[in-house]
Amino acid sequence: MVETAHVLHDERAKEAISKRLKRAHGQLGAVIRMIDENRSCEEIVTQMAAVDKAVTTAAFTMISTSLRECFAEPTSNVDDVTAKLQRLFLSLA
């Protein structure tokens, strides 16, 4: 059986995903500092929610872009790639 994998080619999407993940990275650093500074739980959880949203949005962007590219590639096995991307999508739910 041939392993079906997809690599993102859309440079704008990759840039957007990278930008979101860098933002999440910075937000996560802020969470650590807030804990070290004994900030309120409400402030910390709010910041953690922002990190979660940034990472989740990046993942959904990657999946949706991959689906679009998969259907545009005549050489890809659309059914296999779609099944894999659906599993990834559900792992975020």
C-alpha cells in the first residue's frame, strides 16, 4: 500500500499559519510569565484561551488548504488524502 501524504504548497497559507503559530508562541511565553508573576487565574486562562484559538485556527487553515490543494492535484488519491484530513479535523474537535 502506498502511503499518501500531502505537503502544503500555498505560500500565502503557509505564511498565515506560521504567523499564527508565532503569535501563539509569544502568547504562551506570556502565560508562563504571568504564572511566574502570580497573576490572576482569570487573566492566565484568558491568555491560554487565546493560545488555544491561535493554534486551532492554524490547524484548521492547514487542513482546509490541504483539502483544496488535494482536489486540485490530479495525481493525488483524493479518497485517501480526504480520509486522512478528516481524521486530522476530528482530532481537533
